[in-house]
Amino acid sequence: MVNSYDHSHYQRLGVKLFYRMSEHVTDDLRSSCLPVAFFLQSSLEMLGPHVISNDPRQCLPLVKRMVEQPRAHYFFMASFNPADAELEDCNDIYGKISQIPDEHTTLAISLLSKVSCAGKSDCFWKVDFPSLFQLNVNDWLNRDSAEHRKHGVAHSLLNHLERGLAQSGANPEKGRSDVHHLLKRHLFSIATHQFPVHYQRTLKLFISLIKEKSLDPVILEEFIWTLMYASSKESEFIRAKRESPSEMGHPEKSVVWVHRVSHFVKDQTRFPVSENMSTVL
């Protein structure tokens, strides 16, 4: 019978073995010796679910390894389980993913698709990328709220989303369209989570992107519909307004504001942000 000491020992041994084998997954190996490449792939796929996927501490190191070896990411993807990641690592995990360069778009899409809201009945935006360990962005946010962290995860994710959307620009290139699409959906998922908690921070994100002339006008149009969907929960909306009117940011006024801004951006007209700050905030 294996005791707890033996289990932890073999768990650590398995983790070391996994990463040691992963170091040998190179372009040269895959092109020159397919039998060894297939052996490593099958070994990693067999070992990963038992020593990597079930250990929340391994999520961030695995993402780092895939970013370091983007061409070999499919060897490790089956072991990526963001749903169980350590909450302290969520910021770094999403930051690593959102900063993947455009030449490795396939890796970015594969990782972002696992950090999605697919299959959730309470999610307004659906993602069409099935995966073994699917994570709803709201799961991270719910865990953050449950541990009374004052929405630190949400604000961190929004910071990364702002940089990612700025990288996409006002007219995302075809090669980045899928990544841009997933970033956009994550943004809407956060914006509507426990609405209107993250409402003001989302508007500030828009203002920042408008200043940089990096905002895709389609996002503003779709945000209006997202905002209307969130605001339609009338009882929650009214209760939140009564309890904390100063934190609301006047969503009912800002729907009109966002609608007007979307037309300004579409017409490539300079938007005087400073004159409208009092309306938004």
C-alpha cells in the first residue's frame, strides 16, 4: 500500500520527469526522428494528467514552458488546466498568454480558448473552442470575490486585456482576428460579471484605447448590447444603485455615451476625452 509520503515523492518525481522530457521536444527531433518524437508525445500525454493537471501549482510553469516552446505546445496542451490554477498565479498566466507574439497565434488561440465561457448557461458570449479543461473567466472572478480580494484578479485581467486589444489595434489584421475575438469576449464576460462592479474600469479601458487610437469600433457596438443585457437584470441593477450609487458610474447615461463614441470612432473623428470624463465617471 502506498502511503502519503510515497505519493508526494512520486508526484514530485513525475513533475521533474515531465519537464525533463519536454526539454527534448524540439523542431530538430520532430523532423529527424519521428519514433522518438511520438514516444515523447505519448509519454507526456500519459504522464501530464496525473502529475500536472491535478496540481494547481503547475499551471503557471506549464504556460511558461509552452511560451518558451511555442512550436511544441500541442505536446503539453492536454495537461493545461486553468480551472484549478492557483488564484495568485491567474494574473501571470493571463499575462503570459496575452503577450504571445502574433507569429505564434495558434498557441495564443489554444490557450485563450481554454480560458473562456463556453458551455456556461449564465454567459452571454459563447466561445466555440471545446477543450478538456475549460475555464469560465467568471470562475476566477468568483473565487476572487469569495476570498475578499477586492476584485484584484478582474482588474489585473482588464490590464492585460487593454494591452492585448491595443496590440490588435483599430483594424485587427486577419492573422490576429481569432485572438482579438477571444480577448473581446473575455472583456465582455468580465464587464458583465456581478454587474456593475467592473463597469467603470471597463469604461476607463475604452477611454485609454480611444486616446491611443487603438480601439476597434466593433467592440463599442457589441459592448452596448452587452451593457443592455447586463442592465436588463432590473432588480440587481436597482439594488446596486441604492446600495452604492457612487460606484455605478451612471450606466444608463453611459449607454448613450458609448453609442455616440462608437460613431465618433467609426468616422475617425477625434474624441475629446477630457470633456466627457464627467459624464462617464
